[in-house]
Amino acid sequence: MNLNPVGPRDGQPNALYAKNVTSIALEVPISCVTPKGQTVIGAYTTASLPDGNGWKQVSRLGMPLVNELVIGVPDKDKFNHSLPTDDAQFLSYVTNPSLPVLLNALFGNAAKVPGTPRDDW
């Protein structure tokens, strides 16, 4: 695999060698997957590792950077092991975000802290 599109065909090592990569691509009319008038399709993915006799979910993604920037350190593992239907338990991280507070402490008024609780989500 050439990681440099303007470089030689064999110019970079194959970063995917000996890795498991799975892709599923579907192309269907939006009307087949959403109610009339709705244009948003929700999806998420998980990663699991062998755990005794089965598999244990260790990570989930769906909205980029939610776990990395929104969910607080004490609950990151809990978030990764949970399902989207259980997300209400993490609402305080959305309505009272800690990232703007940290950025404000580091960079002053370059990152203003929003009023809390936020209700503009």
C-alpha cells in the first residue's frame, strides 16, 4: 500500500500488513433507512477482546472524540463498555464540559468557558 499518493508505488511500508481490517459499505436510498423527513442515520462501532469464554467490549465509537474529549477520566472505561441506549448517565459531561475549563486555564481568554449547564446540544 502506498501511503504517499505522489510517491513511488513501493515507497512506503504496508501499514496494514498482518492487521485485521474489516469494511462494510452499503449504498441504499435514504428513504430505506430513515423515517419520512428524517435525514440523520445513527450508527456506532465497537471493538472487543477475548474474555474467558466470550468477548468483552473495550471501546466504542460513533461520534468522533466524545470519549477522548467529552467523557471525564473517571468514566472513560464505563463509557467504552456501555451501549448508546445508556448514554443518559454521561449527560453531565455534555452539559458541564471540562475541556473548555482546561483550555481556559492553559490559554486564558483564547478559550472562553461556556455557561453551565449547557442546553444548546
